[in-house]
Amino acid sequence: MIKKIIGVYSVFLGVSIIGMWIMILSTEGITEGNTEITFHLASEFTMALFCLISGIMLLKNMRHSKEINILGHGMVLYSVINAAGYYGERGDSPFVVMFLIIFCLSTASLFISVKNSI
């Protein structure tokens, strides 16, 4: 059961990250330089794909799903800490709260994955 919950959460997170970036890129101006945003987007989409693919793999009980999921959620932890700082600097408290919730859920997912053989 816990494997299914983590799998669904991972798929949801991957799809949400991709959707968020599509929305940001189509509606907001990006203030970062071209090189900076290119590398940032590469890391964000890599993280989203790791979460999405590992979530599907978990749901299908595929080999190495746990390891890929751990990698994806490790990337999520770094990303949400960074994003919370960015939005906190802008005074956007609802986003900071959202990123802290994601941090807690992904941390729990990591602990469960590492402790148990999900």
C-alpha cells in the first residue's frame, strides 16, 4: 500500500513540476540569464522526469524503481529549499508554505523508501 502511495505522489509531483514550468514560461518573464535559466530548467525537468518515471515504475513493481525514486526525491529536496528561498525573498508566503509541505512529503517518502524495501 505504501509503495502505491509513494508512486502516485511521485507521478503527481513529476506532472505538477512540468506543468508549473510550462505555465511559468508561457506567462511570466524570466529574469535570469540564458545560461542560468537553461541549466536551471534542465535540472528541474530532469527532477520531474525522475519522479514521474520512478512513480510509474513503482506502480508497476518494476526493477530499480526504488533507487530512481530516491534519486528523484533527493533532487526535490534541494529544489524546494531553493524555491522556498526565492519565493520567500519575493514575499510570496503561500508558495513558501507549499514548498515546505512538498519538502516534508518528499522527506517522508525518502525515509520510508530507504528504511523499507518498498
